[in-house]
Amino acid sequence: MYLFLLLDFQPKSWLKKIQKTQTQKTEQTQTVDSNKPFNTVCPVSGEEVDPEITYQYDGKTYALCCKSCLKKFKNNPEKYIGKLSDDGKSIKKKSE
């Protein structure tokens, strides 16, 4: 009878420890990813980005392909952000 009670309580505490560890790992991952660029294509040129060339605007990190595009982006970020698709993986097609 006592053995049953001990076995009954141990898995619950073990499960709580696992859940707590998973939550902590998720929070750490989210913290690291907050500086990860949102986009994979340059909003100015449409080329593949250089992950080392970034600019933070309105709480998001945007990557650009070169310093020339970075300069243009800094001058008018809203113009170029509007060109990105919702997932940041492509440039929106112009509607005719």
C-alpha cells in the first residue's frame, strides 16, 4: 500500500519538473530569436539578405543584402516594409 502511494506521487512531481524545464527552454529560445531578422529577402532589392546587415525598426529586426540598401531602408523604412510579404520570404507582386 505504501509503495503504491509513493509511486502515485513521484510521476506527478517528475512531470512538473519536465514541464518547467520545457517552458524555460522555450523562453530562452524566444529571447534568442527576438534579434533574428524577420525577412529572408531584401525589401529594397529583392535579393537574398546578408544576416550581418540588419536594422531594427518598430520592434522588428530587418535584414538587407548590402550597405547601400541599408542606407535606403533607413531613409524610408515604411516604404520598403510594405513591399515585403507577410512572412518576409518574398516581395509582394504589384497589383495592376
